[in-house]
Amino acid sequence: MKTFLHIEACPIRDIISRLGDKWSLLVLATLNVNGTMRFNDIHKSIGDISQRMLTVTLRSLEADGLVVRKIYAEVPPRVEYKLTESGSELMPYLNNLVEWAVKNMENIENNRKKYEKIKA
């Protein structure tokens, strides 16, 4: 029997918990498709994310080394975000997940409806 690490430093748990939130994958996918972007452009491209949550998400991705933030000494200051090399290396895996989700979403929704009917 294979087991997974039951320690705080389990890489699977750590990475999934960081990327499994509501916004991180969307931010990464947006930067992957669009390249370097300013904060407001990321905000507009995602649409329903609050400015505060986008800030929190970008900081988290920056802390993980997946996104880099560059501040230009201008008035007003200009800040741009882009994927790091590590973030770019992650994207083929995330793209596979996105493709799988698009391909299987209708079936998953149908299964959820069937399950709810059985449980009702």
C-alpha cells in the first residue's frame, strides 16, 4: 500500500492548498495567456475578483516564486506582473487540468444532479 506523508511539509498538500483556492489558477492562466500585465488589466481580465483578493493572490503567488512583480520608479508608479520561469514550467500541467475540466464539466454536472436526486 502506498501512503502519503503525514507531515506538515508534505509537498502535495502544500502545493494543492496554495493553488487550489478560487483565484490562483485563474491568475496564473491569465498571466500565461497575456504575458506581462498590470494589476488593473489582470483585474479586468478575471472580472469577478475583488481588488483585495487579487492583491492577496498575487502576493501569495509571488511568495511561492510563481509570479514576479516589477515596480517602475515613475509618477505614478507602474507595477507589472509576469510568470517566473517556475510559473511557466507549471503551466503545461495546469493547461492539462483546464482541458480536462472543459472536456468533462458537462458529465460532472450531470453526475452531481443524479447524486443529488439519489440523496434527496
